[in-house]
Amino acid sequence: MRSPRLAALELKRFGRGKLPGAALVAVLLLPLLYGALYLWSFWDPYGQLDKIPVALVNDDKGATAEGKELQAGDEIAGRLLKSKVFDWHEVNASQARKGVEDGEYYLSLTMPGDFSARIASSSGDSPETGALQVRTNDANNYIIGQISRTVFSEVRTAASTNASRTFLDRIFISFSGLHDATEKAAKGAAQLKGGIGTAKKGSKDLADGLKNAKDGSGKLVGGLARLNKGAADLETGSQQVSQGTQALADKANGVAADVRPYLKDNGKAIGAAAKLVADASQAIRHNLGILVKTAPGSAVLAHKSADELSSLYASRCEEALLPDPAVCAALKRAKTTAADVAKVADDVNALVQNNSGDLKKLDAQLADLQKKASALAQRAPRLDEDLKSAVGKINALNSGAKKVAQGADTLHSGLGNAKSGSATLDTGVSRLTKGAGKLDGGIYKLAGGSTELAGSLNDGVDKIPDYDKKDRDLRTQVMADPVKLANQSLHKAPNYGTGFAPYFIPLSLWVGAMVAYMIIQPLNRRALAAGASAWRIAVAGWLPVAAIGLVQVAALMAVLHWGPGLNMAYAAGTLGFLALVTGCFAAIIQWLNARFGAAGRILVLALLMLQLTSAGGTYPVQTSPAFFGAIHPFLPMSYVIEALRRLITGGGLGPVWQACAVLIAFTAGALALTAVSARRKQVWTFDRLHPELSL
């Protein structure tokens, strides 16, 4: 009997009852559980990130840079909320911390209070970098932490680029200012050249004027006498001021000695008290707002409840034929209480309506109190240092006053000397006359230098750039982000599921063949007993599972294509290749079952595990330990996954033809080994009659 007929007889067994038929259908559909369900479960996770709850904390207080208000935190928060990368929840820091810890949020992004101030510091003397704070919890989900690092790296880059553009724009504006200033300097140098000519004439006038200076020296002696008297008065007054500042310094140092220990020991307590006042003011303002909003509605609701209780009391107690005394007593108390509550609610509502202006004024006063208490809370730990600084300034004032007194004494002595020195003035005036002659020669040289200066400044104006707004925008954009990543993906997979399909499809086909040989004998027992050819027996045991595998391939690929939407670059090639794959897998699994019997099923599962861990279906095999890299080239699934990637997403078909050759070799080798096992099975032994292990 030929192999196809033996295979057909094997399959006909499943039509002899409902249970065998159901088992065959289950085997046919089993790959869908591994292939379709697995891929469907994470088909496009990156497209569903907007459903991931993430906490957003914006504590940024803003800043001012060069007279302009900077709200970097609000800007980034607004962009994130519009981007819909995650399901953002704006919360405070404590809620975010608790939410990430409890699993309510997968992660949190915090913009600290000094975020804008740090970015604005680039224009100051102490530039600092602004830090975005990301908090993750791998106990919630490890993959989300990895995704967030990529997403927030892009957020950080965008924020850094924006800050760099602002800083560079100021540099280019400074270039324009320098250009204008140099241009003005060049014009000034030209004017200087003309002014030197005038100065030359002035030097002659100077010489003439020095002749008259001698007459003025006599008047100088009289003036110095008067200045000497005034210096004496100044000396007396400065000594009095010095005595007063000394008294002030003594008193201030005495008070500081008593107060500073208290401030130093109780700074935290003062700060805590001020913080308590600030928090209490905030709570009162919050409750006051709730009172204003809810008072009208509460009054209406209270009247409605009172009317309903009155109606219920009338119907149950006053109009009823047989009222219940216990119930009526309770209803009466409830009716009276509800009426009192309604009256109180009216009073509260009237108070709110009639005193709205006072309430707003009270709210403003509470806000001012909160602000001042917060400021005191911040300064409280440093009150001791502030007092120390103030006392130091008073001591410095006292020291300065002493120096002024000493200087006044020196001035008085100096004017006395100046009085006697005025006699030598006449000699100095004579010397000045001679110097005026030399001045004329120097001015001539200055004229030549001014000409050279004007020329150099004009040349410098042309070398200093003068950018307009369009040029500044273009240059700041390039310099703030000088290197861009030109990311080009060849044969890009459109989603996560498509990228992992080459991994899960062969997995499902292997499992399908493995389960098929649980209900189909790897070797036909009748053919073995009849002494048929070993090759015929091997092929007859392989064909039924190979045929089932073809149906499994058709069902699996149809569901993946018309279900999640798997699109293949080479659809016909993919189906043909998978037919070869399922035939190869069936041959390998048949040989393991035929050769090792019950233990072969365990070996089939073990071989599946080795292939899944060494095939490089998820991470490149180079990232795995050396053992998996060593067995990678010797297992068929390694070649199957590489070929399916080319067939599904596109690319060169070299790996496909290589995989076909490998699969054909594995199939032929496995069938040959199965034929050898069939030949051995035709000889009955004691171990076959009484196997050590049976599954």
C-alpha cells in the first residue's frame, strides 16, 4: 500500500465519531491560540500609550529674564497635554509619589519650582541647568519604564533646544549691538580728528592763560586760609558723629547678644509657626469659597427636605387612620429639625449674599496673610544670620565714621600745609608755560594717531556681523540643535505585532505539529506489522500531519490578515514558505516521537525551548549568553524567523532561499532518520512489549 493511501486511512479514523472529529478540529485551530491571540494581545502597544495613566506635576513658579516673564513649566505641560503621548493627570507632588508607589500611575514627570529660574539663569552670572524629574516603579511595569526613558529624552531635548535658542538669540543680538557701537565709535574717531585741530589752537590759548594764572595765585592764598578754618569745623563735627555711631554700635551689639541665641535656637519653630499660619489661611480661604458656592443650593435643598418631611408627617401621622405613635414622634422631631436647618441655611445664605463684599475683602486679607506667613516661614531659619548681618553693617558704619573723623583731621593738617605751599605756585605756573609748548608738539602726533584710529574702526565695522531677526532665527535654530538624527527605517514594520509575527507564527506551527502527533501515530502500526518499506512507513506517518499543518497555516494567516491586519510584502511567498516550515517541523517532531517514544514528546518540548531562546526572535542573539549564540546556527527556527522577516516586512530574499535550503535538508534528514527508526520498529523486542515509560 502506497504512502498517500496509508496517510488517508490514518485521517479517516477521525471521521468515525464525534470525539475524534472534535479532536482533529481542535488540533487544526490550536495554532490560532499561540499565533493570533498572542499577536492580537500586543498588536500595537505603542499606539495605545494614551491609555497609560501618568502623573504630571508642575511646581514651576516661573521666572523673569531680561524683563520678560518665563513660564517654562506651563509651556512644557501644555505641550504634553496636547500631545496625548500618555493619559496625563495633573496632580501635586505627594499625590504623584503615592500614585506611582500604589500603581495608580505608571510613572510621574515633575517640573520643580526653580525650573524656569534655572533656564533663565543662562543670561546671568551663575548659569544652571534645569532638571525634569521622572519617577518610575519597575514593580508596576518594567517595559513602561523603558518606554518613558525614550519619550522623556525627547521632551528633555526639546526643552534644552528651546532654552539654547533663547540664549543664542541674545548672543546674536549682542553682535548687532557691538556692530552699532563700533560704528558709532568710528564716527566719533572722525569727529576726534577734527577736534584735535581745535585742540591745537587751544594749546596756544593755554599758554596765554597761564600768564594770567600768576595773578590768581595771590587770591589762592586767601582762599586757602578760609578753607583751613572750614576744615577745623569739619574736624570737630566728624568727631561728634564718630562718638554717636560708637554709642549706636555698642547698643546694637548688646541687643544682638541677647536676641541672636533665641533666633538661632527657635528659627525652625518660628518657621513652623509661620508655615502653620500660612496653611491655616489657605484652608480658611478654601472653606470660605466652598461656603459661598454651596450656601444658595444648601438653603434650597434644606427647604425641600423640610417640605418633604412635613408632607410625610402629615400623611403618616395627621391624616392616617391608624398612625404609629413611635414613628410619628420621630417624624415630628425630624420635621422640626429640618425646619430649623432650613432656617439656619437661609440665615447662612443671607449672610453670604449680604456680605459678599466683606467676604471678598476677608479672602484678600487671608491671601495677604498667607503670603506674608509663607515669606516668614522661608526666612525664619535665617533670621539669626540677618540680625548678624545688620549688626555687622552698624559696626561698619561706626568704623567708617571713625575714618571720616581721622580724614577730617588729616584734611585740616593738609590745608595748613597747602597754605604754605601756595607760595610755590608761581614757580609751577612758569613751568606750565614751558609745558604748553611741548603740548603743541604732542597734539600734532595725536592728529596722526586719530586718523589711523578712525580707519581701523571703519574696517572693524565691516567685520562685525549685524544680523536681522530672520538671520538670528535661522542661526539660533541651527546652533541650538546643530545635529539632527535623519532616521530612515528600511522596510519598517508598521506596528509591534507585525514585528513579532515572524517569531510567534513558527512557534504556533511547531505547537500545532507537536499536538497533532499526540493523536496521530508517528509510524503506522499496520504498515509496520505488514513489513512495508521503511521509507513508505515514514512518509505515510508524515503526510497526515503535514496536511494538517497546511490547513493550520491557511487558518492562522487568514485570521492574522483579516483580523489584526497583518500585511505581507510577499503574501504568496509567505504562504509557500510556511508550507515548507510546517512540513519540516512535522518531520522533525515525527522522528523524535518515532525514535524515542514517550520520551520524544519531552524532547520535542525541550527542542522548542532551545529554539525560542536562541533564534533571536525578540532581542538580537548577540545580546544573549554565549551558549545560545553557539547553538543558533544549528536550529531550523533561526532561519525561519529571519526569512519570515524578509517575506513580511520586505527586503532582500537571500535569507529566504538559504532558509528554504536548510528546511529541505532538515526535512530530508528527519524523514531519513524516521525511516531508520521504522526499520528498527519492525523488529519486536522486549523493551517494545514492556516500555519503561509511557505517555
